[in-house]
Amino acid sequence: MEGADVWSSVRTYLIGLALAAMLTAGSFWISSTGVIYGPGVPVALIVFALAQIGVHLVFFLHLTTAPDNVNNAMALAFGVLVVVLLIGGTLWIMMHMNANMMPMGAAHGPHMHGGHP
């Protein structure tokens, strides 16, 4: 009976490996061919990346919706929240920095160097 469990685990990993390899190859194929309209390529790559994340979570990290995996799912959700807040907050700060910075020409004016007007 133990041999069947081992084969089941190996089969799960092999399915995950095959799906991950196909998604990786598909990403390279999409980016190097003209099958998808040019501006849509980044969106397609994002979709493939999210699918790749899903494959890794299910087949390699064994994250399922079973009751004993609630803590793992909550930890993953919290980690995603922290990453989203960190990246989103950084981008928000960087986008609004320009409104609060001194213009480039003002830093080289006569009053900054103690010169006469």
C-alpha cells in the first residue's frame, strides 16, 4: 500500500512539472511570435505567470482548500497582502514625489550659492 502512496506523490509532482514546463515554454513562445497582438503580450505573460503560481501552489506546495490547510492559505493571503501594500505604496509615493519636489532650475539659482542677484 505504501508503494501506491509514493507513486501517487511522484505522479503529482510529474504532472506539476509538466504543467510548469508547458507554461514556461508557452510564455517564451508567446513573446517570440506574432500570434498575439503586440500590446496584448504583457497581459498574456501575466496570465501565464499567475497560472504558473497556481501550479506551484497546488502541485508543489500542496495548498488545497481542505480544512487542515486553512492556516497555510491564510499565511499565503497575508503574504500577498503585504507584498501588494509594499509595491502599491512604493509606486504611489514615487508617482506623487514629483509634485512635492523643487524644480530642477531652482536648485541652481543665485541664492543657493551665495552669489549676487
